[in-house]
Amino acid sequence: MKHIQMLVAIMLLAPSVVLGGFASNGLVQIDWDAQEATGILSAARFSDNPDEQIGCAANYWELGDGGLYSNAACRAVLGEEEQITCYTENVELVDKIAGLNHYSWLSFSWEWDEALGYNKCTVFRFSTRSHHIPEFVLKKIGKNKK
């Protein structure tokens, strides 16, 4: 039992150790087979590819009866021919999407929903951590960490 507990502890700590001091380039990637897009918002914004984009938007509307309607869209673009957008009306997912910021790493997955007639967001993951700050920002403030 002690060995299993130690193995679990190592597995939980390993990502922290491996990522210490690591700076990701965060460029947008769209995996059409896995139906997943990933990237860091600020890295995409300052990419050499002027078409590169990734991000999500959360929208909220007050309804006439005092209720609230919300939806969200996530989008990744590498060029005119390579772009994907998915949508969700899941209230909890919309609230999570609203937590993104410019140093967030974002990953979203989608599947085509025939009944709705659009791509439905099925998985949403994001992380806001120091290693997501693009290297050019670190150089600008004199903290180049490799």
C-alpha cells in the first residue's frame, strides 16, 4: 500500500517538476482527427502568422422574464482554409470560459451536432500559469528564463 501511495504522489508532483522554468511557445494547433484545438491566447496574438487566433467568448443576455440566457463560442484559426468554431449553451461551461485571460493556454474539442446544425463544444480546458507567458514578454521585462 505504501508503494501505491508513493507512486500516486510522484505522479501528482511530476508535472510541477517537469514544467518548472519551462516557457511554451503556445502556437495554435488544430488536430482535425482528434477534433481538438490548442494554443496560448497571447502567443497566438503576437505570432508571425497574422491570421493565427484562438479564444472563446462568453455571452449573457437578460431575458424579459428576469431570467438569464448564456452561450459561448470557441474559435481557432490558422488561415482562411484552416479554422474551427464550436458553440455551447451549457451554463457551467460558459461560466468557465469567462475565466480566460490573455496568458491562458486553451484547449477545446468539438463534435458536429446534426440536430443543431453546428459544432458543439464538448471539452474545454484552460490553464493560466507562469510558463504560458510568451518568451518575448519575459525578454522585454528582463526575465528571460529558459
